[in-house]
Amino acid sequence: MPKVDISINGRLYPVACDEGQEGRLRDLAGLLDQRVRQLAGPSPVGAVGETQILVLAGLMLADELTETKAYLESHHAGHDHDVLAPAAAPAAEGLVDEELLIAAVDHLTNRIAVIADRLQQA
């Protein structure tokens, strides 16, 4: 199982991933790093603590995921996705991409929780 060193707020964290997922993990870490840096600001972390900032960043991403899911559910409610007209086929492909994106964010949220737990235990 490959290990990737990801950088979050200037610190390196070794994370194991499935074969071939190294690039995706780096991309997801970049998203998390962006959120952590947003919360930490230009000054050192200080009293808040790195673990708390990671948890807050995870909560921000989880909130965005929840809002995205609610939006998708409200805009696709009542549509029968099993029977689509040929003209709707490109829209169906977009739904698959959205579902993959949601799954990726779900996975990231779970990974953030695991990382936060490990950091808290360290």
C-alpha cells in the first residue's frame, strides 16, 4: 500500500492510500490545506491549536457537502433517473460526475476525522 506525504499548513503527514490514488490524495490534501490556511490566517496557530483547526476545516467541508447534497436532492426530486430520454443523456452523465464528487467528499470527510483522531492521540 503506497504512502504519500501530504502537507497541511506546512506540516507533513504520511498517509497510506490505495494503489493509483496518490494524485487524488494530494489533490484532496490541497483542498484541506486551503481550508486550514483560511482558518489559521497569516499568524501562527496559537491558542486554538492545530487539531482544532483541522476539525473546523473538516466541519466546513462537511457543511459544504451537506448543502450540496440537499441542493442536488431538491433539484432532482421527482425525476425518474432510470428512464431518460436520449436528449437527457448528457445530463445523466453530469449526475454521475456529481455522485462521484459527493462520494469523494464523503471519503475526504472520513479521512479528516481519522487524521484528526490520530493527531489528537499523538
